[in-house]
Amino acid sequence: MQLKLNENIKKYRKSMNLTQEDLAEAFGVTVGAVSKWESGSNVPDILTLMQLADFFSISVDVLLGYSMSSKNVKDISDRLDALLHEDKYDEAIAEAEKALVRYPGNFTILTSCAHTYHVVSSVKDLKDYRNKAIELYESALCYVSQSDDPDQETFSIKFRIATLKGRDNPKKSLEEFKKINYQGIADISIANILRMMGKPDEAMEVYTRVLVSILVKVLQYATEMFMVLVSMDDIKSYKEASDLMDWYMTIIDATSMDKRKNSYLSKMKIMGLIFKALALSCLKKYDDMEKCIDSALEIARKYDKNPSNDFSGKIKFWHGSKDYHTSIYDDFGVGAVAGIDNLFNMGPKVLPEKVVKKMEKAQEYWRNL
């Protein structure tokens, strides 16, 4: 076994912008003692080791810096995965128990064993195994600094803990998910727990939020994909770009509750029509191109008389409460007609010059309108 204690003391001291004098003062030792720790000519006693690890916010294992057994650890982790895939659950649990005795403070072992108990608890519906998995995941959080990506691992482990708690303690699980619901990432899990807790109205409100989020993302990705297609500058890609906008507008029409009411989808429909017109201009289908622009202008003028980016009660499958409103703030334009101007002005900034030239007929038609 090779230890890297001296190197790590120096590394973590420097990471905290401390001098040897600063560290010596913090631990009530001489500068010479710190110098010997870092040169490897002397080592701290066990109590000081524990205090150093706590001071640097790492585990003693990490401070010591094991360079052995990584192969053994990986072999054990791979072995546990293989046993689970072969449905040898009892054997997997036995292997996990032996691994925990051998490596009680190893992050990889803790998470692998926690996963083993997690899987087996799901298959056999064993509460004791669920609790064991939670216990191991929580222990792993103490050693997460051993991971190459501690932030990602921390979130992932907390998510699994919240999921496990949902089976036996939905209320506690709900609290855990709300703590890690960054940018709505746990919304689906929260909605499912609310449903299981017999709170359908609250669940449907969260599902509504998820639905709106997915809808907006789908439309956003479709427009970005359109840009890539037209940039390819060939007939096949132009046709696919036009078809993509038809699909895009089908989603909008199928989602709108009442086409007479303005919402964020009104602007998205305008964008779909203008983008399709640009593709048709590249295909030299000028009559169809003009119809798309005419339709876009009609919707835009109607929108500008009573602008609204709200979704509330304006899309199908809406189950938000009276106090729940979902509005989108975008850079489409001050008004919808102005937004069309923005779309036409955007082309030269983001598309190849040869493609923009093929779109000139659409731009000329718009200017004339």
C-alpha cells in the first residue's frame, strides 16, 4: 500500500490558500512539524489525522491517499453488477456484506453496495433492504470527495435516497425531493408521490408544470433543428425543414384550447409559419411561401391587439390552480409583428450567406407587406 499523506497535506493546505505557518497555528504545532508532515519525514498521530481530515472537509481515506486496491474495488463493483444482472440476489447481498467489511470507507464500494440493496429491495419488496440502501447512500455522502465529480454524485445519491423513502414514507420523500428540485428536475417524482398520497389536485398542478416545460422545450429544439437543416443548403434538407415546421405547428394546434385566445403558443405558431416560409423560399415555392407569411401576419396583428404569454386555461390538459400561472418571457419582440421583423433580421446573423440569399424572396415579400 502506498500512502500519499505528505503530498495531500500540502495539496489541501494550498487549496485553502494557507501557508505552513497558518496550518501550524491552526493546529497548535510548530512550523517544523508541518514541514516534516509535508516532506514525509514524519506523520501526524491518529487524532491529528482525523482533525486534519475534518479541517480539509475530506475523509481520512482521501487524506491518506490510497493508491492500492483500486483494481480490487472495481472488480468487486463489477462482480455485484454481474450478480444483479444474473438475478442472483442472495449471492449479491452476501458479496456486498463482505465488501463493506473490507472497505467501509470507500465511496465506490458504498455506492455499489447501496445500489445492490436498492435493486434487491425493489425486486423482493423488503423494507429492511430499502433502509440498508438508504443508510449506505447516506454514508457514501461522507466520502463523496473521493469521486471525480462530487457535485453530480451528491445530487444523484440524494435523488436515490428520496426515491427509496417514497415507498415507506411518502411525506419524508416529498420533503427530500423538494430540497433537490433544481429547475424542476424532480417534478415528475414529486407529482407521483402527491398522487400516491391521495392529493390529485396538487399532483395535477405539478404535472401541468411538467407538461408546459416539455412543450416549450420541444418547440425550442425543433426551431434549433430547423436552423441546422437549412444551413445544410440542399433540397432534401430544405424539404425536411419545411416538414419539421408542419409537425411543429401540428403540436401547437393540437395543444391550443381555443385558437381565438392569445397565448405564448400564438407567437410560436407565427414563428413556425415564418420558418416554413423561409424553407419554401429556398425551395422556390413562392406561392406557398406568401400564404405562410400572410397567415403569420394575420395572427400577429390579432395578438398585438391583446398580447398575452399566459398558458392558464388556454391549453388542453391544463390543471393549474387559480393561483398558478405560467407565462413565458421571451425575446421574440415587443409585439408579434415586431417579432416577425426580428426573425427576418436574424437570418444574416446565424445562417450562411448563400442560404440567406435564397431566402431573399420571403424577406422582400415581408417588406412589401
